[in-house]
Amino acid sequence: CDQQPVDDKLNKTLGRIKHKIVVMSGKGGVGKSTVAANIAVALSLAGKKVGLLDVDVHGPSIPRLLSLKGQTPHMGVDVMEPVPWSKNLSVMSLGFLLEDDRQAVIWRGPVKMGLIKQFVEDVMWGDLDYLIVDCPPGTGDEPLSTLQTLGPTAMAVVVTTPQGVAIDDVRRSLSFVGEVGNRVLGLVENMSGFACPDCGAVHNIFNSGGGEDLAKEAGVRFLGRIPMDPAVARSGDEGFPFVKVSEDSATGQAMKAIIDPM
Ligand code: ADP
């Protein structure tokens, strides 16, 4: 029998990926998928070979954000080819495999954990500079399984909004990453102030700076803040990643700056 032991296969796949970055958040709706998609696109535009893996089993939104809805990965005997977005960026998402993206995914923990592992080892990622993983929110089975599958060299980027409630969730995420044995690459504060489409200034409607204070308190790097900008929501809805279509705007620059320490 020439079947390889499963972990051997996983290690081989991971061995060809230089940097593994898991984008996490304490809760949903803070812009985690938006940040993951834009980080992946920004790195690919900077000439890096990038894979983007969407393991958000309850709301896979990467296909929509990158205008890849309705695409299906090419299937081999026991491998899948990721869907190309560009020469440098390939994408895999559960959304590609669901017949209807409104279909509710009700799977028990072990099935979800198996799926995450399969998405890493059975996908022909090839040689990558970066694998960016859009992880479900919170500190449950899926983020745990994602970090465990990718191993201790995977680093977390935690996305938060500046409000206090979100910050409390982030504290939990940071300690979760440490407990699993991984490191935090840094914290992103999204929806930090409102970028006025008329005057271009950023108005702080809610508190801002909560993410930066928390990063200092927790001893992790602050990767930057992205304002709430109606153009970001629009570009997400239309499937054009913001860092590509508006890279020269102040918000686009803020997004691009997040990849500097990567
Ligand atoms: P999550 O992955 O955390 O659930 P999403 O990335 O899906 O969050 O974002 C939730 C909603 O907020 C989407 O409609 C998205 O377009 C919007 N959004 C995210 N970041 C911003 C931003 N900086 N400015 C405006 N809208 C944003």
C-alpha cells in the first residue's frame, strides 16, 4: 500500500508554506474576513505567493469578497486545486463546496475539525510565501483545530473594533492563542473612527484607541487601525478587494500598512 500516513502528508504540505497567518476575532462582524481578504490581496500585489483559506464554516464570505462565487475547485483523486484569483493568489473556501450558500452548516465538532485539516492537506497549495486563514470568530473548536492543524509556527492576527465589549473578547482570544502554544503577530483595530466620504477626515464617533491600548497592555504588536469607510463595505459587496481598487486612499494605505511587519 503506497498510502502515506496522514500526518506525513500534512507535514509535507505545511513544509512548503513559509508563513502561516490565522486571522481571528473575538466575535463576528468586526471585519475579520474583510481584513483577511485584503491582507492576502495586498501580499499578492507585493509579489508574494499567497494562499487564502476560508474555514469560516458558518459564514464563508471570501468567495463573495473576491468575486469568486459559483466557482468550483478542480477535484483530483484525493486532492483539490484551489481556485485562482490571480497568478499569485489562490483561494479555498467551504463556500465553493456548498450547493447553496444560504445552506446552514450544522456539523458536529469532529466533522468540522476533519474538514479544516482536509482543507490544508488535501488542497494543492504548492509553494507559498503566505497562507492566510480566515478563521471562525471566538475561541471554540474551529480556531483550536485551525491552530493545531497549522502547528506552533502559525501566528495569529486578531481583529477587533475599538469598543469595550469587543476588547474584552479580544483579551480572551489573545490568551487562547497563548494557551494553544502559538504566537500573536499583532492586533488590528478595524472600524476605528468614521472616514467621511465628503471631507476625507476621520471622525471618532465611538472611542478609538482601545485596540492600541490593549496591544500595549498585552505586549503584542499593534498592526494599525482601519477607519469605518463606506467605500470598504461597498467594495466588499461588489467583490473588489479594497486594497486593489482604492490603494491610494487613506483607508487603502492604512490597510496596506498592516502587512509591513509580515
Ligand atoms: P467578520 O468576518 O468579522 O464577520 P466582515 O469582514 O464580514 O466581518 O465584515 C462585516 C461587515 O462590515 C461587512 O459588510 C463589511 O463590508 C463591513 N466592514 C468591514 N470592515 C469595514 C470598514 N473598515 N469600513 C466599513 N465597513 C466595513
